[in-house]
Amino acid sequence: MLKYLLSCIVVISLVGCSPKAEEEAKSSQASSESLKLVDDGSSHFTTVMNELHVGGDYLMYWDTDGAAKAIGERYNTIVADSAMALSEFSPMAMMLPPNITLDPLFDELGLYTVLALGQSAVSDGDCYHNTSFILAPGEKKGLFALGGTKARKFEALALAPADTDLFVSMEFQGNAIFDTVQKLMVRWFGDAGEQILYGMLASNGPDSAEQMQLLLQSLNMNLSFIVSFDDDIDFDNIDFDHMEGDVAAPPELLNKVDYLVVVRNTDTNFDFNESLRAFAAMDDTSDADIVEELEAQLSDPVWEGNEWQFFSVSNSAEDDIDGLEEMVWFLSKDRRTSGIASTLDYAKSCLSDDARLTGQDDFKKVTERFPGEGNSMCYISSNALYKYGAAKQALLDSVPFAEPMLLFYSMLYPFLSLEAMDHGIAWQYTVREDGLLSQSYWPYFSMDAGIGQQQQVVTVGLLAAMAIPAFNKVREQSKEKAITNNLRQVAAAGQMYILETGEPEVTYKKLIGPYIMHDIEPLAGEDYSSLKVNEMGGTLEVVTEDGEVISYTY
């Protein structure tokens, strides 16, 4: 029996080997042949692949031609079937919006124009050359019109000094929002759609619809940020204030940042004065003629240069912009360009004939594959990456709860996980007649390094846009907060001393050493030497060199 079993095993093994050997031979033969496209494959494959780097580390292609329309039709069928099934329950049937179909929505958002998309990544040292391309020929509308409808020259690059550490320029077409909503309402409700829309807008006043149009038209713009960091930032001695769960950047860090924000309106029909009136009209508390107030300010510029006029930021109680004393704002003589700068000296350096960012080797290297024109761009220098890493480490060392929060936000915004590198990184988004092109030289590749990266850069830009007008205010507030924290430290140390010794009162000087490690260094010329802590409680006060009284009650 054993003899027959062995014979069967040998026969089975021989029979099993033949197909395997044959498959290996076929595989070897196939690998020696070049890859071929199937005859009935996607008609857009070659067009998309011509924009990508085939044979790198990552390659993706998706033919989406007709996909959005199929989804819309499927949804419409579900709504119609549900309405029919629920027709006997009139209250429930009335809840289904018969006019709200996905066909017009997807169409006006521009999704029907997308035929295919692809991505690729090729490693280059410690970074990747990422490319993403959305094949969407024809007029850009809806979502695809928000970032611009045609490529432009990055004019703000001419303002960036050679030592620029962060350059962000992005285009935004605000009127695309109103146009899309207006067309969608007409598609859904016919001739009554436009009346319904204007009726909704008119709820804030008879002229609110026109005012909204003017506001959105004023947001047809190119927004650019130019930021430079001083070289003498001492990160070893930076301590982030985090009392009461609130983290504040120290003034010694914020005072080392220079910036210029430039807003250029791209609408040829833009009327600066009308836009100002529209903004004022949307504010119910504004009774004054904002244009007349502006004209009064324009009569007294602090400096003029390169067709721009610079003005000090007023700080009256009516302006409600405390903390902006050091800033300057500027306006071009054609009133289509405006912005703010950290100081007048930095603004002058941006307008000077000194060396520019575009002439630096690092900038040239990381942007060499980008087209000359585009709609959005981001450049981060190696100096900025190093300082960001050092500041992040100082934050982690100073604030116990910072690490889990940083990890959480890094999942939402991967750029927060950037590390120091010996070269810069860059990204560019370009609107073309045949589609949307996104390219980057970045430390990682994924959806975030391609199409999704635009959302990240725009998010950073918008956050900066909201933050910079209050930047000097933050500087002053952080300094005041740090001094208040010093007073809190003195009060806590004094109360501990009184508790341990039983003495009714203790001076600041007596606390130095056993209760306060070293003499507190003044931040704004304040003097702590005369402070006393009483067992009955009280208020500690110091006066800054500007005469401001800062107190803490314990």
C-alpha cells in the first residue's frame, strides 16, 4: 500500500509542476514585453498620463467621465420612488423636495466637466515631485471657478525680498459663489428661482442683495503673504504661557516676525468706494460715511513709493482696533491694491531694488518644474522649516498638553508635521483650458500632496488673513499676559511662604531663591522689587515703561 501511495504522490507532484512551470514561462515572457494599452480602454488615459511622471514611486488614474451624472440620476430615481411610495402619507410626502435634484447641483458645481484625474510622485532625495491633474476642459464654473479661471503671473513675487521665509499667493473668485447659487435656483425653480434668492437676501434690507453682490465682487482677488523671520531668535529661552489652558506665543518670538499682506482685486469693474459702502451697509452699527472717513485719512500718508501710499493705523476708541499702533496700511493710486505691513521699514524693503526671492538658488530649485504662471503658490524656506521645528519643540517643552493636541491637528492638517530640512519646499496650483494642474516639491506624497494640498494651503492663507490684522494686538496682549503670569507667580510664592512660616507678609526680594528660582526679568520695563504679598490677600501692580498699569488680584 505504501508503494502505491508513494507512486501517487510522485505522479501528482509531476502533474502539478507542469502548469506552474508553464505559468512561470509565460510570466517571464510577458515581463519582457512592453506594456500595452487595451484597445477599448479609457479614452482619456493618454491625455492624463502625459501630465504625470510614469514609472516613479506612485501612480493613480481614475476615469470619472459620466460618474457624477450617474450618481445624480440614481439619487433622482430614489427620490421619485420614495415620493411615490409615501404618496398616501401626505405629510411625509410633502417633506420630500421635488425640485431639489442632484443633476443641476452637480452640473453647476462643475462636476460634470471632470472627465478623469490622475496623480504621480517621483522621489528626489528627501522629497517628492508630486503632480495631480484633473482633466476638465472648457469653462471653469462652480467649485473649479473659486480658485480662478485662468493662469496669471505671480506679481507679488516681485515684492518678496531675498530673505523671504514664507511666500503664499492665492486667487479667489468670490463672484463664483453668487453666480453658482443664482444659476442653481433658476435650474431648480425656473423663473421664480431668482426672485426666491433675492427675496431671501432682501430679508436684511431692500438693498442687501445688491450689497451682497458687491461684497462678493470685491472678493475677486489675489491674496499674497510675504513673511520673514529674524535670525537671532533664541528658542532655548522661549517659554510659552499656558495658564488657564490658553496658550500664548511669547512676545520675544512674535516681535521677530516681519510680514507684508497684499490684496489685488482682479475684477476690472471693481469700484473701491462702492465696495467700502457695501461693507459699511452690512454693519448695522455703522452710521458714518466710511468713504468720507477714508478720504480724510488718505490726505495724510506717512510715505509714498512705487505708486503706493502708506498710512499709519489709527487707534482711536471708535476704530476698535487696539494693538495695531505699529502697523501701516497701504493703498495703490488706482485703488485696486491694498494691504498691511508689520513696519514701514519692512514695506520699504519689499519695494526696494535689493535682491529678490526669485533670484535665490533654493527657490529656483524647488520651483524649476512649475509653469511660469499659475493661480496659487506656496514656498517655505529651509530657515522657516527649522524655526518652525524649534518653535514646535519649545511649545512641547513648555506646555504639557501640547503634544496630544498637536498630534490631533496634524491628522487634520498634515503640514503641521513638517520637519526641518536643508532646503525649501513649494507647491503650485494652475488653472488651464484643459483642466487643473497641481505640482509640488514636498516631503511626502498622498492626496494631501496633490489635489487636496490646495485646500491646506488655502486654509493656511485664510487663517493668516484673519490673524495678521490682529498680529500686533497679539504681541501686546501676549506681553501683558506674560507680566500678569509673573505677578501670579509672585502671589503664589508669597502665599506658600506665609503658609509655611506663619508670617503675615513677605516681600518679593525675600522670595528670590527658595520660592522663586531667580529674579524675574522685566518684559516692558516693569519693576517687581517693591511687591509685597499679604496674608489677607490683595492686588499686585507694576507699571510698564509706557505707563500701563498691569495688576493681579489674589
